[in-house]
Amino acid sequence: MEEILRKIDEQEKKIDAIYASVEKTRKYFLWTLVATLVAFVLPLVGIAFIAPLVMQTLLSGYPI
């Protein structure tokens, strides 16, 4: 009986270690997603707003 209790305690420690590792991995993926959004999506949104202004400025000198 003592051996079973010892193994259960060992498994509990291992499960706690796995949980801690999974939480670190989850936070890593979350910050990777945030960095991806900042580095890729925000510049695309900026270009969507700035490109028409730049094109209007460049083409304003040419009569239609």
C-alpha cells in the first residue's frame, strides 16, 4: 500500500511539472501571436490607409 501511495505522489509531482511546462508553452504561443499581429497585420492595415493618400498625391499632377 505504501508503494502505491508513493507512486501516486510521484505522479502528482510529474503532473504538476507538466502543467507548469504547458502553461509556459501557452504563454509563449500567445506572445508569438501578439508579435505576429504587431509585425505583420498592423503594417498591412497601415498600408491600406496610407496607399490611397500616396496614390492621390502622386496622381494629382496628371490631368484625367
